[in-house]
Amino acid sequence: MQADESKRIKCSFDYSLERYHSSEPLLHASRLYYCEADVAPKYSDGSGNISPSFLYNVLVKVLCELAVNHRDIPATAFQLLRGLNGRKYYKVTYQLELTFGSELLFSLVHEGRILGSVTANYQ
């Protein structure tokens, strides 16, 4: 990628009715990983979830973590849905943006507005 080029990744997160309707912040952390191996491992199930033993075995490490409060996203962005089990939940969709320059800028973006960001130095 060229310097100062950005890449956006569409993401979503689900909240139970109880959690969404509580007065607590909706804190969420997104992690950006890097791998020391020449060829990064592929996820076996496509979920993006990896276990700690998997991390250690293939030299995958956290480059940076972006913690944000999803309550900073307008309430109109949360969709009330019903799962396969019949339970209702709220889904919020947003984007994670990576901007490549002299540092890596990792940002959470909703409808063009940056709600949080963190910079990471290249290893």
C-alpha cells in the first residue's frame, strides 16, 4: 500500500437487550494483530476468533487495541433483530479504518465520523 492510503473494514457487534438498555457504557475493544511468520495463518472457521494457544503457536501478537464506547454511536444506528433462538438483540454496524503512513492509524468510523483512534508504530 502507498503512504497515507486507507483501508476500511465493515464490522458489527451484537448486544443483548439487557446490556443495551442498561445505563452502563457499551465498551468494546477491537484488536489489530500482526504475525512474525512469513505467511500468516488462516482462520479455520471464518469467525475471526482465535484462542490464546493459537496465538502463541504461530507467533501472532497484538499490534494495538482500540477501545471505544459504542454509546458514542447514535442510537438510530442500532438495529433491533431477532436471533434464530427467538431472542431479540441489538446490532450496530461501523467501520474500522487503517491508514498507512509513517505510523499506522487504527480508527473506528461511523457514517464518516471518527469515534476513536490509536496509532501504532511499525515493528
